Amino acid sequence: IEVQEANKESYKKGYIERAQENLRLVQENKNLQEKAKLEKEERQRDYNEFLSSQLKFKSNLNSSYGSMTENERKLNLKDLSHFQTLENSISAIIPGINHIPSVGSRPTCRCGKAIVNNTYSPN
């Protein structure tokens, strides 16, 4: 009878130890799953931020496409004013011609020297 009691006690002790080990493993598994879930959420959040920054960058590029900067406006002020008033002059037709004086203002001159004789003589 004592041997049977000892066997029961050792069986109970082994059962309790196995149950505790199983509980510890279950808890460890839950911790690993929670950690994996948090890491996945963090990766998703980072990816979301990356995509939103790309969208913002692209929308900024699209919204400013074709717009002149302040320096460009200063540089092309004469061209813009001629174009806006619909003048029929070479500076209204060709942007930037005011900045090339040898071509725009005097098309018959190169580097300050006449390349075509402006006087017409039929003989």
C-alpha cells in the first residue's frame, strides 16, 4: 500500500510538473505571438508612412509643375508682360529673346558688328 501511495504521489508530482511546463510553454508562445504581432504592426506603420511621404512628394511635384519660381519671373519679366498684353513683337513670341541682345534686338548684328548691309541700293 505504501508503494502504491508513493507511486500516486510521484505520478501527481510528475503530472503537476508537466502541467506547469505546458503552462510555461503556452505563455511563452503567447508572448512570441504578441511580439510578432507588434513587429508586424510597426512594419505596416512604417510602410504606410513611406507611402504617404511618396504621395506627398508626388503631389508637390505635380502641383508645382509648370509654375515659375520668383527668380524665373524676375528674369522673364519683359517676356511675360509682352505675352500677357498680346503684343505682336519678337519678345512676345520667343521667350528669353530679351536676354540675347545680338539676336533679338538687332537680328542683323552679331557681337555688335553688322552682318547685313541695311542700305538697299538697286544698282
